[in-house]
Amino acid sequence: MTSTTSAAEPLPTVEDSWARIDAWLAEHAPLSRALLRPPASPGATAAAEQRLGLTFHPDLVASLRCHDGTELSEDAPVFALNGPFAGITGIVDNTLFLRDVGEDVEDAYDDEDDRELNAYWRHEWLLITHGVAWDAQDGLFLTCRAGDDYGRVGDYFNEDAPSFSEWPSLRAALSAFADALERRLPIGGRIPLAVDGALIWAEPTRTVKARPTSLLDLAARTPEPGPPPAPRPEPPVNGTYAAIGFVRSRAPEPHQPDVVFAEGVHPDELLLRAGVVGKGTVRARTHADAARSAASPWAAARPLVRAGRCGGWGFVTQSAGTEQLTRPEVLRRLACDTRVVALTKRGPEVRVTVYENGAPYADGAHDRLVSSPREDYVRLPDGDWAQTVGVDPWPGSTAAYTDLLAGLRDACGIDFDPDRVRDEPLSSGLVLPVLEDIPEWSRRPVSEIRHLDLDALVERTPEPRLRTALAAQLRRLAAETGLDTHPEATLVLAAVDRGERPELVEDGPLDLRMRTLVAEATAARPTLEPSWRRGRDAPELPVTREDFEAWQLRADAADTLRRFLQLPLPIAAASVLHRRLSEEWRDELDRDLEAREAARGN
């Protein structure tokens, strides 16, 4: 964000901009104002120039005469993501460090190319802010190099090439800083806020598309693709066929799918447990049918599984889509009131996993894992390595799959023929993926969230008062993201408002809605990928980045509701406050807490 001063008006002086910055901080963020250092002395500036062997730009000299940088402390007045302004000592230390580093990479650039940015670090550049990390890793630099770019402000980041910023001078940057504080304008996608006497920079309120395009609705109106037409032979040329050269046919790869066997469970029940919802997509399909359908818009990126019988065992196997049968959430469902054995193959690894009555069996006592080396690379006589084309890279794991399958036949009576199952039409359907388990790392207490001391809030606030306030925050999050447009969510939110604690029932209305929102976001996610990263035959999607973001935000809000229902309040609070979209959420939280206290007083 540049200064709001019009092109016809001269920029404020450096001194004027600093006066405005000082005044705003003194009124709204006195803790941050107190960390601005006093002016640098002319002698200190001259000594720094002598040590660095250059003359500071007049803008920098004027700025240092206002403040010799900032004390590096928690409440330091930072310049958005550019960090706090450096004083003379920081400028000298960081510049000398970067000069030293630059000597080691100088050969990477063409010495004859004298363009300003064609260098890792130029002698005449000065790092004038400490960056996000408060060291020489990143920050703004000022060029003191004579020429057209003299006095320009640039962006430095140690993992990227330097570039010039949107500010043509330090004077312009300080003017933009003052404008941002006074008018709450964004810089680098963040807006300045005063919180508990300190300056912070936060994301502004996001605008969410109210009616995002639904690829699942579109899929429901799209016919499933049928089998491809049989290839037609090419007509002979002049009545004859010609054969040129010889082609060595490659042996077809064995069909070794992920498969889960469930003792005494009917295939239709297995489809339900695997996550197939309703009967609309259920029909008999071969593996080729399923793979073709799952890759089409009809599937909307949902996985497709097939189920059948194998003696006294039912089995379910996946033909296409994101892997499902290796997920513990799915294995638990498949093993409800029975025993399941999962056989999966991942490159060099083949694994057998046993679950019983919804849990891993006996701490994995019957699990097996076989890992084999890769064998499609050979060492040439000159010592180089080459890859052999047209061979199985993992023959050890291929053999292990066959051996483990034979072991299941001997131990459990499971007589499974992968090739027969591949070509046999089996009952199959699209999966609405079950919700992932809440990760263990996100179940841990968080002491601070978005510059809010959450520990202190929890400690000073009675649990009923905090729960009511967070329920109000949750309602606001639902309104911001559009989650409140779904009746399954609004019913539960209303129950929470009444002080109830509804249970999230597996395959219940709210669970299915949450899973649908995740599926919508997953289907729209490819819009984030550049076209060259998508498959050549991938269908064009009638959705935009805004559609994906809207679905993802709804899915995140639904996940927050789930955490509110299932996790301890202090941990759920972190998710609620972290995902609020309004920049006013702190003031709203204060009002919610006060409203609860006022209600108690009445």
C-alpha cells in the first residue's frame, strides 16, 4: 500500500511522517511508542558512514534524526511484515553481515551486467528494517548507489532475489506508514490495529462468496460416462498392411489393489461403512468402469470403492481417488463388531493391518510389514546410474503382496483372486469421505492466539461465561463463512445457544453436512493449480478460486464447530478465535463477555 498523498501533492517530509506516526502511537499504542529510540547523534551517523564506506541517503539521515530505530521487544512498532526499523547499530551489523555473505555468491551473477538488482547484495545497499525474524534474514533495504535507483527502497529475502518495493523512497514508505495508521489502510495485506496498548498488524476482514458454485450439485446433474467405443481398425493402404520394426510387449503389471476383508459382513454394509452415502451412485462396475467414472466430472473428485464376497468374508477395494482404505478412521468403521484385515501396497512397502471391534487388534500383534529395495536402477560401467524402462521397480513388494495374500488364505480362509476381482462387476459407489480425526497436535492447549493471551482469558473467566461468549463467536464465524446457510449447522448452533451440548453423531445430519463441505472444497481445489500441473485430459472446472476459498472456509468453520462440541473449552476457543474473519473480533469478544456478565447481574 503506497501513501494516499495524491501525485499532485508533494510527499510529507520524513520529519512530518514520523511526527504523525509518533502521535498515533502515543494515543493508541503507548507501549509501542515507548520502544521507539531517541534520535541518533550526527556523530554516530558519521561514524557508521565511515565504517561502511558510503554516505547515507538524506532520507535515512532524516529518519535517524527522528528515531535511532526501535528497541527489539515484544511490543515493538513494526512496519507491517517488514519488521521494526533498524537503528544505526542494526544497520551497520546487518549490512556488514550481508556483504560478507554476498562475497560467497558473487560468481552467480554476470559481472558485466550492472543492473541494480543483478547481485545478491550490493555494497551500497543498507538493510533498514529487521524483517519478520528481526535479523538479517529479510527486510527492506535502501540503495545508496548513485544512478537512477538512488534512494529506492527494496525488498530483501534470503531465499529469493532482491526486488524493489512499491515505495520509490524511504520518504514515501514513512508516509504510507503514517497513512496506514491514521486511516487503517493495508500494507502487505495487513492492517494496523491497537491491541492492549500495542501496535499489531492483522488480516483485514475477508469477503466470502455468498453462493459458491457446487461441483457436487453439478455432478448430480452430469451423467456417468459409459464405456468407450471399441477402436476401429485403420483401413489398409493400397490393399496391404505394412509392419515396421519390432515391438517388445511389456508384461502387464499385476493387479494388486488395496483391499480390506471383513469377517461376516455383507458387501452392501461394507459400502456404507466405507462412506458410500445413499443409493444414487451404487451399481455394479468393473475396475475399469470404476476408474473411468471416478476420473470424470460425475464423481467430483470423490473416491469410488467396490465391494464383494470372498467365502465367509466380505471385502471392499478402491479403484480410484484419494486413498481411503488405509485411513484409521475408515478401518475403525469397517471393523465395527467384527474383525477386518487390510492388505495395502505402497511402492516398496506391503502391509497387513488387523482391526477388531473398531480398534487395532492387540497392539498390532498380527500386523505385518514387508519392505523391499528398488530394482529398476542399474550402475553402468562408467559408474553412472540409469533407470531401466518397462520393468517392475519393486519386484520384492510385488512378490510380498502375493505371499501375504497366500498367508491370509491359509490362516483365515480368504481366497481372493485380484485379477478375477478386477474384471468382475461388483457393487460399487462414490464415497463421501469420513471426517479425519482431529490431529493430536491440535488438541494441545494454546497459550496465545492472534496476540490474545488465551491463558489469561481462560483463567479470569468462569467457564459458563466463557462458553456463552465463544458460542456467540461461533455464530459470527458461521455467518461470516456461510455455514449458517445449512440447516444442519443452524440447528446445532441454536442448541448450543440454549446451553445444550449436542453430540456429533456419525452419519447423522451434521456429520454428513460436514463431510459434504470437505468434499466440495476438495473438488474445487484444482482451481488453485496452474494449468500446466494438471493432467492433459483433466476436465475444465466451472469454478474459480473464490469458489474454492468459500467452500474451504465453510469446511473450516464446520471443523471449528466440531471442535467446540468435542474438545475441552480452552482448546476449542483457540480454533474459534483463530478462524474468525472480522478484524473486529476482539471488540466483539469483549462485548460478548460483558453481555454474559450483564445477564448474570440481572
